[in-house]
Amino acid sequence: MINPDLHLHTYYSDGKESPAVVVARAKAMGIDVMAITDHDGMGGVEEAVEEGRRLGVRVVRGVEFSAEYAEDIPGFEGCTHYMHILGYGMDPSNPELDKALAYIQERREWRNEALRQVFCELGYPMTMEELKAQSINGFVGKVSFARLLVAKGYCETVVDAFDDDKMLMHPKVKAIHRYKIPAAEAIRVIREAGGKAFFAHPFQLSFKPPKREEPEVYRQRQEAVIRALKDLGMAGIECWYPTHTPEQTAYLLDLAKRLGMLVSKGSDDHGANARPVKKMGNFSTEVDLSMLQWVEEYLD
């Protein structure tokens, strides 16, 4: 029976390690099936597939989209919902998928330049070349800005840069948002490329305008959003996840069963020692591996 981890990042997005190193770590931990799911791109997938073949680890081609759903949901009207959508088993040469990923990259570059200009206006001069030098494999994200602020002596640590209301918490910086693909478009693109779409880490679902909600109301919102996305073609839910409690996992498994959806397991690992909780093998609940057999459809 397969032992998968279906949510892993490399330095082709915000992970710390190459695809080959991630595959080697998975092999050492007894993981025999894995998915590379970098944010809004698939640049590292084929390297992982080849290393997996060499080491005897089967690699699923994946991606993780940052998405939004702006349509009204019964009982929760007037909100835009934000989530991550995992895609598994896509053909990376699919024209529609390639077009979507290229557009997201274009918007990311626009966002980074807008952020750079804001930091210059705030008294922190920097160039794009300096930002790329602070970026693993050239992937420029907010952590690149934080590292550069540290390197230039404006603060002591990356955490300080993120917490300072004169830096990454400044209103002008926070006002520049990352592009989020419409959820319907993400699901459509994944499906047209031959893959399956899954709702990632459901307890990180967010929405605007924000308001405080009791846990039971939040779960009603979760279910309403997932139902809406299922109607659009979403296939499954990421039920096993490092920050999910046993009770949350049981709730999600029951929800998937009631909705007739598949389930997945993912650690959201970003590299050895990159995050204290989200790491390979760190799950609070024993995983029923028989429920993950669907992934074999996408194995070479």
C-alpha cells in the first residue's frame, strides 16, 4: 500500500530545497509517493520526477494555486473567500495550464515591482537585482524583501521585517496584494489538463470583509464554500494536514464522505527545518492509506 505526501514545496516557489533534495528526504522517510505542489508554477516538477525514478519514489505532478471565490454563497452573501487549491496529475504541456501559469507569473512580477517602489518611497532603496540575489532560485516573494531589509541593516531578522509596521506591515505594503486566480478558473484549468482539484488546508479558508465567527459557524461556511467548489468540479479535500487536530481531521473526513469527495494527505513541507510543524511525517492522526489509492491514477 502506498505511503504518500501530496503537498511539498521546493525552491521553485517558497521552499528552501531543490526538487532532488526534497525527493531524497522523502525517500529517507519511507515516503514512496509524493507530489511537488509549488505555488502557482510547475518549474521543478520534471526534475523531481527524474530524481524519483532514480531513487524509486513516484512523483505526482502538482501545483498549488492561490485562489478566490467572489460569488455569493447562501447564508454567507457579500463575502469574497480566499483559499488554496491543489492540482494533481496535470499534463504540464497543456496550453490552458501553461497560459494560466504564465499570467500568474506576469502578475507576480508586477506585484514585486510595485512593492519595490513602495519600499523605495518609504526610505528603503532597493533594486530588483538585489531582491533576486536574496531569492533562492530566483523566486522573488515577500521573504526576499525581508531578507534584503536585513542584509541592508534596516532590521535584525526576517521576523522583525515581517512584524514591523514601518516595513512589511506598513499599510502601503499591505495594500499591494498578490494576484489570486478565480477558483472556477483554477478548477477548470486543472481538469482540462487531466488533473484533479483539491481544497487545501480547509481551516486556512479566509474571507473579506472579515468578522469574528464561532467555530460552528465557520465550519458551516467551510462546508458551503466546499459545496460550491464541488459543483464547479473540485474532486477532493486535504483532510490530513500537520496543523489539523484529530477532531478537525475527523470532521473533514466526515464532510468528504457526506459530499462524495476524495481525500488527501499533505504536510506542506517547505524544506528541512523550514517550519516547526509543517514537515514531512508530522500528522496528529493515523492516516487510512486505503483512502489515498486514487493517486495511483497519476503514477508512472
